[in-house]
Amino acid sequence: MDNLPLVIASGNQGKIREFKKLLDDFPLNLLTQPPGFEIEETGNTFIENARIKAIAVSQETGNLSLADDSGLSVEALGGAPGIYSSRYASSDKERIEKLLAELKPFPNRKAKFECALCIASGEKVLIEVSGFCEGLITFFPRGGNGFGYDPIFEVSGLGKTFAEIDHEKKKHIGHRGNAFKLLKPELTKLFTSIKK
Ligand code: ITT
């Protein structure tokens, strides 16, 4: 059987790089969404936004699609930036600076990354899962790997930020990797049902 086409419904290159590694083992023909494709994220939760993106891209392309809605929720900021993580400021650098400035008065540095994944076929949601990773917000950025808020997120119990560990390690302990652990068996079932 030919590899199954799956469109990664994301314009975020950091996420796309991680997806490519996570989906390595599957007989998939990974495609990117049409250039310039934009969809308004009107949901109130990560899962709602993942659903909105997956359905829109699947309807646009006629292929199965996989969307990720993710973000960082900081306890002392009442869960902000949360679903607004990418809209919090206009570049990774500015987002990090803004978050460190807002958190400055608070001794509580606890934070949590969440990743909701959705696979859709047209308007139909086939799989949805969520993964998490707990940690602390550092006082200064550390490390050169990854993307987004990685340099200021120190993983609980590890003493290193996401930007100080490699892809392989993030794949095992990160929120996206944890969501993928739940997605994998469902994806295998989906392949089996499509082949029948
Ligand atoms: P798409 O919607 O096109 O996928 P986006 O960047 O707008 O791209 P989101 O709406 O899901 O995606 O926003 C997620 C933001 O949360 C992202 O831009 C990062 O700033 C942050 N984020 C998510 N996962 C992250 C990770 O693994 N490491 C660091 N930052 C992350």
C-alpha cells in the first residue's frame, strides 16, 4: 500500500520539525498546509482550536490532517498566556521578554505546557488527544535548541530548559511527545481500518 497522505496543519516550523521526527515510524506521506493558509482560532480550549485547524485544513486539501494547538500556562498569571501563547506578542523574543516581565513580582514560577492534537478527515474528527509537561519558568533564557518559550521552561525534576535538551529527549518528556504517546495506538488502529 502507498504511504498515506497526511497534511500537517501548522505554519509553525518548530512544531513541523518535531512532528516529522515523531511520525518517523509511520507509513505516511507528510504534506504541509497550503502556503499562506490562515484560520482564525476561535476556540476557548486547546482541543477546540486543534479541531478547528484540523477540520479547516482537511476540508481545504481533501486529505487527512493533523493539527496541534499548544501553549504555556503559568500558574501565577492565572493560566496566561495559555491558548493565547502565540498571540501574546509578535516574536519569540518579545513573548519571552513579556512573560519574564509579567512574572517578575511573583515567587511562584510553576507552569505547564499543554499540547492538543487532532486528526480530521473533512469535518469529521477521527482522533483527539492531549499531552502535558510541568515545569518552572526560569529568570533568564537558557539554551539554543527548540523554539517558542523553550529557553525559559525548565522541566520539573530535570534542571534543564527545553532549549538545553535535544530533540530526542524532548520527544520523550515534552508535552507534544506525551500527546503523541496517546496518538500512536489510535493512529495504528486508523491505518488498519483504512487498509481493510
Ligand atoms: P499553528 O497554529 O500554525 O500550528 P502557532 O504557533 O500559532 O502555529 P499555536 O496557536 O498552537 O500555534 O500556538 C502555540 C504557541 O505556544 C507557539 O507559537 C509557541 O509560542 C508556544 N509553544 C507551543 N509548543 C511549544 C514548545 O514545544 N516549545 C516552546 N513553545 C511552544
